[in-house]
Amino acid sequence: MKSFKPSELTTAKLHGYLLSAVAPRPIAFASTIDADGNPNLSPFSFFNVFSANPPILIFSPARRVRDNTTKHTLENTEITKEVVINVVNFDIVQQMSLSSTEYGQGVNEFEKAGLTMLKSDLVKPFRVAESPVQMECKVNEIVKLGTQGGAGNLIICEVVKMHINEAVLDTSGSIDQTKLDLVSRAGGSFYSRAKDGFFEIPKPLSTLGIGVDNLPDAIKKSSILSGNDLGLLANVENLPLESEIKAFNCTLKNNEEKHLKAKALLENQDVKNAWLTLLS
């Protein structure tokens, strides 16, 4: 058995071991706003529920390991003391992944990920309309666990209003876990789905993906491509070159056929050929 003290490893190496060993973890899809009212949306897998009376959730936006900076979510909750925690199911997992891209201050991740902002009832941050369970929260306390890269910041928040899509309820009014179809986070590029177990999602670009808001309208408004499909397509830095499109041998003649073919390619994570099919 390999044994070591945490101090003997780099923070990045230890971080990787911890995330792989303590898994799968639920995902807090946290919506906040800054002092100027700009929305922010980001997922965090250091998250769980810790009390029912009062109803308490805790999630932790850790300081970045690479440069010891803090995340917009932490900065926003320090100012506004409010957050909405949205759960992540399989239907929005690719859009959630895209939203984790580190866009600049003031960039709206709802728009980048192609998700819908839904006004909350008791707090200012918006809910994710596509999420099957949304919890409006007041921040009771923020506990800083350290000052170095990788240190967590426990955001202890109290649920003040909960919204549940009736489509995920059973006949007794309880949440049906199969209908909810939650997704959780594991190590590396692995996630876990309630129905089918582990699967992989390519990590978002270290550079910035173009975002769903920059997709051509015919693609963005497709009746065939899902939100997850759009999330995959939007996680590219640039569209294929005109020369690549012209050289691509596509015999499909109408948009419906192209969208169906692209959808099949995306199921196999073949984003490049899906784009070439759509643009040919």
C-alpha cells in the first residue's frame, strides 16, 4: 500500500487523490449576483446537506490551486449573502460543465451555457429554470479554511424557499430518484449518473469556449439538438475553418438530416465532425 503525509505531496496531486477517493459527490449549481446585479453561475462538488431543521446546505468554492485566487461565487456571496443552489440532472450536465469555464467578471454564464434565468421569489440571484430542484438560500456564515491555493471556503446557507418540478415527483408527492436522474462528480473527467453509473465528460477548455450564445441561430433553435448537445458544440474555441468545411464530404441535403447526424456524432463525443456536418 502506498502511504504518505499530505505535506509530502504537491497540492495539485493531493487534490486529485482526494477528489478521486471521495466520490461521487453531489453538485451544487450555484447562482449568485455581484454588487452591480450581474448574474454568475458555477458548479461546485464540495457540497452536501447538513441539517433539516433548520434546512442547511454547505458548499465550498476553494481557492484556485494554480494562482491562489478566489472565485466569483465566493466574492458574490460575501457581498450579497444570497445564493440559489440548483441540482444537476443528466439533461443539463453538458451545459453545467460548460458553465464551469472561467469566463471573466461580468460574463453571464447562463447565456454562455444556454440556460434560462428564472426570477427567484425571496432572494436576488436567479434560478436555473432547467434544473428540476432549485433552492433559494440566505448565507448564514462563510468559514475560510485557509489562505493558500486549494483552501476551501465553507458557505453555510439556509434554504428559505424550495422549488421542485412536479415531473420528478411520484404519486405520493415524494421525489422519484429515477425521474430526477441526478448527476454527481468523481475524479478526473468522471461523473456518475443515478441510472447508469460512471461516464466521462471532456473537461472544459482551459481557454474560453464560444458559448451557446454565439452558436448560429439555426443550431441554437434546433428542435432536434438538446441542451447537452448545444453545450458540447459550444465548448470549442473556434468554429471549423471554411477550407475544412468545403473539404468535408457531406451528402446530407437538409437541416433536419444534418441535425440528426450531428446528434448521433455528439453521442460519441465527436464534436469536430458534428460541427462539420452542421456547417456543410
